Amino acid sequence: MITLDNIRKDLGELLETEKNLKHVEVHADTLDEALADAAVQLNTKVVNLEYEVKEKGYEGFFGIAKKPWTILVCQNPEVAA
């Protein structure tokens, strides 16, 4: 049976795991470049990353109005543990 104490315990463990993870915000021309940069900063492989796209990049028209990708990246908690 699920009780409030069990939920509190599970959420507490999840919070501790997330506190120990490093997060980086990366800006790059492409998503692949952003993930590669984040992997270098977090000292891990790209396959070990989880990311959230904060702002999708845009190549622009002949380079005009070009906008970089912005992503928030952290290491997968299962790999980091």
C-alpha cells in the first residue's frame, strides 16, 4: 500500500540524486554541437546526457537572423550513480 511516508521518502531520495547532478546551459549553432560541448563540460559521453531544449536554433536565411540552440543539459542520474 502506498502511504504518504513512502512518497516522502521516495521524493527525498530523488531530490538528493538531483542535487548531486551537475547542470550546464549550452549555446551552439546546432543541437549536435551543443550536446558535444555539454559532454566535454560534464566529462562524459553524449549518450549519457539528458537535455531540455530551452530555445530552438534557426539557421536563418543566408545567415541573416541566425539564432543559436540553447539547451539545459545534465548527466543521466542512472549513469552518474
